Amino acid sequence: MSEIMIRLDDVTFSYKSGAAVFERFSWQAATGDAWAVIGPSGCGKTTLLYLISGLYQPLAGTIAVAGERVPRKDRGRTGLILQDYGLLPWATVQGNVELGLRIRQFYGLSDMNHAASARVAFWLDRLGICGLRDKYPAQISGGQRQRAAIARTLVVQPDVLLMDEPFSSLDALTREDLQNVVLELQAEMGITTVVVTHNIEEAVLLGRRILVLGQPPIREPQVVDNPCADLTLFRDAPEFYNQCTELRGRLAR
């Protein structure tokens, strides 16, 4: 039986201005799971990521990651990649990739030593942005900025990767390219991944399990198993089309 990496037990959360988004909501993700989260606008997809990362606190219930109650002492172990990249405009690509390490150093959680510098160099090269290390965010494309954001997150060696609509503002070819990068990283690292998306095809491609959220307040998780996601060339397989059709029907209910 797989170890549980993310656990939400009887979580209730609401914004000050409205009704509950989650009400006694329980859900869990095993270590190494690849989840996609999909649902209509305003259903709580981003809120769920913020709760897992510790940016939001529930009104009731508990949230734990790797057996530690959220917020974790070492917040860098839960990586969060945002839709708008979150890069510092005054820092170079290398400076942005090093940011998480610098923050951890400030709090005494790690040192910016040779091993850490080697990880920066590795991820700059692995994500194809080594030649852009001295450029600023305004000087590179959206896809390159998102690669820098991914590198900044992975360089601190997180055990959970949360991604909030990470490719929604990119053109179709760049989006597909970065989706393939995420699939490669999932296969290579076995990192527990939760990707929020509005896109049915993206949810089916990236999530071996898919969490479908309806209109708030959300009480029961609706889970769609997607075992064919591990197929080679799944994007072009009949199973991919069939799963998209099933998910589309579920969202239309």
C-alpha cells in the first residue's frame, strides 16, 4: 500500500466575503501520484493548492503533507508553480532559479554550497535555459519564463509539486512541449504532482487520477481514475480520446 503524501481530513474553508468553498472535505494523494484537478471557474481549484501549500489555513479540519501538519517547517519542500510564473523582474534567470535556495539559506535550512550550485546548473541545462542564465524575465518568452519557474522549484528538491494553470497563457506548441517536460519529470523523479487546469485534454494527459470539483460548498471528492495515462504516446491513443469524452460528460452533469 502506497504511503500517503497529502491528506486533507474534514477540511472547511471559506473566504470572509462568502459561503464555504470546502465543507468537511476529505481527500488524499499517495506518494508519487500524478493528479489533475479540474472544474468550473470559482469551484476552489486554486484554493485547494493554496491550502495544501499552507498559504491558506482551513477554518476546521487538518491538512498534512509527508506526515507533517501544514504549514510545513520547510515550506520549500512543497513546490508551488503559478500561472504568472512569479519571477522577480529585476533578477536574471539564474538569480530567479537560485531564489528558493537563497531563502532557505536565510532561514538556516540549507547552505548555498557547491552541491546547491551544481543543482542550479543541472536544472538550467535540463530545462534548456542554460544559455539564458544572464537574461531578465522581460527578455525571454513565456515558455522560457515558465521553464525558469519550474527550475526554481525543482532546485530545492521538493517532494510535492503543485502547479496552478501553469501553461494556460502559452501558445499551443509551447504548451504541449512543457506538458511533455512535466510528464518526463514525473517519470524520472516520481514526485507527487497536483496540476490545476481548465483544460480537459491537459487533465487527462497529466493526471493518472483526476479530481473533479463541482460548485461549492464541496463536500465529497469526485475521482476519475485514468490508468492509461502511462501509455507511450498516450496523446495519440484511442484511450486518450475516450477518457476525454468521459471526463467532458462528467463535467457537463
